[in-house]
Amino acid sequence: MKHVAIGQSGGPTAVINATLAGFVRELYKDHAITFVVNGYEGLANQLFLEADDALISNVMESKKVPGAFLGAGRYEFDEEKIKESVQNLRRQKINTLVFIGGNGTMEALKRIEEEAKQQNYTLQVIGLPKTVDNDLAKTDHAPGFGSAAKYAALAARDMSRDLQAMSNFEQVRILETMGRNAGWLTAAAGFLNDYKQDGPHVISLPEDPLSPDVIMKKTTHALEEHGTALIIVSEGASWEKGQQVERDRVQGRSVLGGVSKEIENLIKQNMDVMVRSELLGMNQRSFSAAVSSTDFNEAVITGETGASWVREKKTGVMVSLQRADTALYHIDYVPVALHEVAASGERILPPSFIQNQKAYNEWLRPLVGSDVSSYPPPLKRRNLHVIEQNKSK
């Protein structure tokens, strides 16, 4: 019987607890499990909870709850704290460490594994992926992204119809998504764009430098053609002098946000229209009503796969979701070395998807689920002035 520690780290997702539940359910009957509270802060400061029946039951009941059941968050995990963490694991006689997280988590696990070797402590290390940004390398996608993409698509679809309803008062709306340096989530806002009138009429990605002139040109065209303009922009889109807009810095980490307000000010200064900017905000990663069934099921299987690898003594690996090259959507769960994930950096949206929204939509379709659809065609309100002119003749 192994003594396994499991934790969650980074920004939560709507399905991160499904991965935790899948993992725990497969192991708790014949393994000792310790829960790490508040991510890597818990490792460094021994914030450990030994699993009992009540705690296991609470984990299972929380599998469809957003957030991170154990607590996650950001933490400055330097070399000294990594050494202390390995020593803490040794004191507790924990010989398997599993964490659910993204890029930073996989990098941290790699460093923990290396430090354990330096201390001559045998430690099995496994990473379970999660992300809403889909910027994690060496995997087709990660649990959490599909639900966030579904939310972004639905928000853009509904915001467009709301904007059209208010076109005699408000003409331009700017929605800012998460995504930092990768445009996967921002591009998902165009998933349900079946009618030109609906938009989004402008999608600005981190991978494609933001041009005020292009924004103005596309916005003007949308207003002339449809009377409204819906703009989707990533929080990581560059702005003045090619710099991202920084909202704050916390623990040395840049907190992005506010580029939508910059665009609002630009349009206000140059066009005689009512314009509003809005952040889609934390709902992108926590809105339980928009959870994709595909995303939830894959999150559970990711946890179950990690549990099976504990028994198989795999170590130094992350569970990677690889899409099979078949007509029907199918995912294989394969091990990929943590050092390969860490060395690959952020996974950005490829040019083939940037240049071809339809191709991206086809890739995205199974991830958001089959219960997402477009609305019927909107009323072409821009034709009404023609009717009025004819009446006056």
C-alpha cells in the first residue's frame, strides 16, 4: 500500500474537482491518502489532511462543484520551499505525489522530482492536467478548457442579441476574455457566429498583434452593415508599444486585464457611438451551468488514469489527452514526461486556426458538447430605414 498525497494548484476550473474525485475514488480503499491544502503553499507549510470516510464522501459529493475543493491559488515556490516540501513529504512517509494543475504545476512537479533525487528519497510523481486557457503543452487539450470555451461561445451569442435589441441606444460592445498569451478561449467566442449580423465582428488574439487602425476599420464596417459591432478581445492582446495591459502585480506575477477599456476609450474618442466594455470575468472558469459533458467526463477519466498509473508505478509523467485520428471523436490517455511539458512552454493557438475560424470550430465542437447551438437568424434591422424612406415617397 502506498501513501499518496494529492493537491490542486493554479487557477481553478469548473471540472477540477471531477478529476480529484475520479482519482480518489480509484485509490482510497486500498491506499493511504493525504490531501494537500492550498496547493504548493500546503506542501511547503505542511497543510495536510489525512483522508477519512467523511472527507472522502465530501470529495465525491463535490465532483460537480466549481472552484478547487482543496484550495489552489498562486504561490512563490522557490528552491528553498521545494527542499522543505520534499522534507515534509519524507516526514509524513508519503511516497507518491500527485498534483492537478497547468504549466506552472508541471514545472514544479519536475523540480520536486529532481530535488527528491538529490535527497535520495524515492518519490513517485504524477501530474494531472487542467486549464481554461488551453496553453498546456504536449496535450490536445486539458480538462477545464471545454467548459470555459462553451461559456465564452454562449456569452458572445447572447451578448450579440442583447446588443442588437439595444441598437438605438448602444452600438458597440467589447467583451474581454481570459487567455493570457494564448487565444484558444478568445477564439471560442466565435464558435456560434453563424450570421454576420451577430458577430463577433472583431476577434483580437494575443498571437496576432492588436492594431487600433484595424479595430476601427472593422468596427466601422460592422456598424455600416449591421448597426452594431461586437468585439472580443483577449486579456493578453498587446496594445500600446506592443505591451499587454497589466491590471496589477501580485507576488511578482502580472495580473492582466483592462485592454477592453482601452479599446472603449479609442472608439469613444473617434466615433459618435455608445460603447461599453465588459469583462467576462471569473465566470469563464467557474460557471457550473455551462459545464460541457465531454469536459466533465474527460476530467473524471484523467483522475482515474492517474490513479491507475500510481499502481503501475509510472513516475515523472503527466496524463496527456491525445485525439485519435478517426472520424468519431476519441481520446487516448497517454503518459508524457514532465520535463518535456516544462521545456515546451505555453501552447499558443496555431496559425491554421487563427486564419481559419471554421477549422478551429470543427476542432472545438466535441469539446463544448452537442447541446450548444446557434439561434435562428436575427431580424435585419438595418433595412428598416429603407421602408421608412419608401413610405415618405
